[in-house]
Amino acid sequence: MTLADSQIHDLAFKVLDAFQIEIPSWGFANTGTRFGKFVQAAAANTLEEKFSDAAEVNRLTGATPTLALHVLWDLPGGLKDVPEVRALERRYGIRSGSINPNLFQDQEYKFGSLCNPSPAVREQALQHVLDSIEMARALGSRDISLWLADGSNYPGTQSMRRRIGWLEDALRAAHGHLAPNQRLLIEYKPFEPAFYHTDIADWGMSSHLARHAGPQACVLVDTGHHYLAQNIEQIVAWLLHTRLLGGFHFNDRRYADDDLTMGSIDPYQIFRIFHEIHSAVRDGLKLNLAYMIDQSHNLKGKIEAMVQTVMAAQELYLRAALVDRTRLAELQQACDLVAAEELFRGAFWRDVRPVARAWREARGLPADPLQALRDGGYVERIARERGSRGQTVNTYA
Ligand code: PSV
Ligand code: MN
């Protein structure tokens, strides 16, 4: 670590001023596992309650001005719901963020959506994507985040190759409907809910589909959507190099797509990802990345978990920003392995919480957002109000 303390203060303020991360509406709703749901009295049952919770997270952290919306869960009436969402945006000072089509919940999608062998089902799925693009446009949302559950469970039961062609056609058609400022983010996932093959299983498949769809399509990296040994920061480096990286769904995992708190299992992994991004920026790449959280907590308090996640994201982003990249480049060039590694992990081990605290105070935010949440009484109040009305549960998240 070669940056002087005075440099760190200024850099940290600049970095934290610029860092924003989107939170998901489904992170405030009751969810669970296929074995059971543990409902929380404070969970959000309506879109208004999700906006209200998002506003509370933003009030405490100052870093989450947008809320990702999942179409069927949040906009079941389609375009008709847009005026209501607009009113909620104004009331709570939170903008709609990425729009997430839902191609996995309806019975028709049992054998796939955009890759279903039935032309009628493929058409229905494409229409849903086009409607979602339309909703995003009406809400002023730039990104449509597309995740497909499509795949198969048994060898020989589907033509993987034919399904690639159907997917190419659909995504190109969807791309044709984007407004000039909109983007199609194509998410990949190796397995679940399909357990033999998944149609978009990795970043190579997403990259190919994005290139084929058109210049406004890019790749969405969900940190939970990799096999355990995969080097995610190398994938990020490739996507940066090929200009195909659109954004992230952040979460952590120990086994598969566990949706645990970002950085709770392997904070060094997130640090390494952020390092790749900071170094790309330093090398002059013009990036437009959507940082999003994709977590829905079943056991932790939902708002508390979200605030904790935002703080973890800020700290790891900042720690990665503190790598002295000029010196690191020299050490890399000289193949001075130990010195390079010590410099790198020195930044990782730096405790940035005091400077983050100073930044929060300087920006009129609570120095300790988690304590402020506990002291503020918001969760107790909504638990009383919402708990007495009975709870709803998302079918999947
Ligand atoms: C799928 O596992 C996923 O990561 C997609 O982004 C979905 O939209 C989201 O989770 C729903 O929870
Ligand atoms: Mn995701």
C-alpha cells in the first residue's frame, strides 16, 4: 500500500460520491426456499411498500436512488400500472431502475419461454419481453435485465442447437424494439431450475447472444451464477476487454445461487472484481455499468440486510479503488510477484470504515446507517402496520 493517508481521504470521498447501487423490489417481499417460507411482519406486500422501504434504504445510505422492478410481481397490469409507478417515484423520491421481464412463472413456460419448441409459446414470451421494453421506456428505465429459466432436465429430450437459433431470433427481435438509450442485459446461470442443460448457461453464451442481438445488448454478471471454482474476475476482465459488460447482480454464495449477503462469504472475490473495473477505468475505458443487488433475505430483516449489503458494497468498492495501480503496473511488468501481491492484498485489508463514516457525516448521512435504522423505529412501525393486515409471499425469488 503506497498511497498516503491524505490522498486516501480525497480519493475515498470522490469514489463514494460516485458509487450507486440499485436495490431489488423483491428484496423487500416475503420469499423463501422450496421447503418453506418464514414470513416477516415488516415485509412489503404492495409496490408502494417496496418503494417506501427503498426510500428508507436510500435515506440511510445515500447510495440507492433506483429500485429494480420485476414485471409480474410489480407491474401485473403492464403499461396500465405505469402512472401509479410514476406517482410512487415522486412520492418516495426513488426512480424505477432496471425492468425484469418474468419468463419463468407462467404454466406455459414449463418447457421454456423464448426457447420453447412451441412457436405460440415463444411468441407469447417475446411479446412479454416487448411489453417489458415498452414499460421500461414509459418509466424512463434504461435497462431491461433478461434472465431465462429455459433449459431441460433430461439428456436427449430437447434440441439444444435448435433452441440457440430460437433464442438468437427472439433477442434480435427484442433488440429491434429498444429505444436508442435502452439496453438489453443478458444474464446467464449454469443451472437451476433446469438441471441438465440451461439455454444461457455462461458468459460465452451471453456474449454470443448479445453480439448477435445488436450493439445495445450486453452481458449481466450475477455473482451467484457460477460454478464454485470459476474465476469471476477473469470473466469480468474479458467482458471489459470485449466491451460487453453491462452490469452486475451482486450477492454471495457458498454452494450455488444462494443469494447470501454480498461479500459475506468471500469479500476478496468482490474486491477482485472491483479491481478489474477500476483498472479498466484507469486505462481509459468508458464504462456504463449497472451495479445491482440481487438478494432476497428469508432469515435476516429485509431492510437491515439491504442496508448492510449497501455498506459492504461501498467498502469493497472503495478498498479496490485504493490499490495503487501505477505502482502495481510497475511490479507486474517486473514480475515482482510477492511485492505485487502484497500491494494488492494490502488494499484489501485496509479498514476503510473510518473514512466511509467521515464521508457519510460530511454528506449529511447517518455515520452508522445500521444503527440509525435500529434507532429510527421504521421497521417496528411497518411491522405493526403491515403485520396486522396479513402477509403475501412471492411465488419465487
Ligand atoms: C435468477 O436466479 C435471478 O438471478 C434473476 O436475476 C431473476 O430475475 C432473479 O434471480 C429473481 O430473484
Ligand atoms: Mn440475478
